[in-house]
Amino acid sequence: MWKLPYINPVFFSKNFKAKKAYKIFIRNSIIPKNYFSKSFDIYNGKKFINVVVKPEMAGNKLGEFSITKVLGFKKKKKKK
């Protein structure tokens, strides 16, 4: 690894530990190991998605758990 993992400095503030739900706009931050069973509201560009951190999520980025793309399809026209 030539880059160090990025952890948002907001995780270490005193106000962050006092709240129950955390609104996060920075999706490239890595989930620290000591934040299990905490809930985050991760912004995906349109709305906040609630994510509860589990032990297997440690080391991954926050953006991996909030989908940003809308999977849609176009309705085909019937031939006459």
C-alpha cells in the first residue's frame, strides 16, 4: 500500500461519540474497528441511507454500503 487509509477526523471528536445517529457526507472514509453496532446515515447524493456497522464491515469504506446508482429499465414499445 502506497497510500495510508483515510479516516475522517470527525470520528475522533467528542461530539461524535455522544450522538446516537451520525450523518456522514464523506464516503471515502474507512470504518474504524471500534465503531461496531453504531448507526450511520450515509449521504448518497440524494438522500441519507441508514447503515448499522457490523464487525465484518471494519476496514471497508463507508461509500460501499450506500448505493448511488438507480437501476432502471426502459419499457419497450409494442410493434403494430
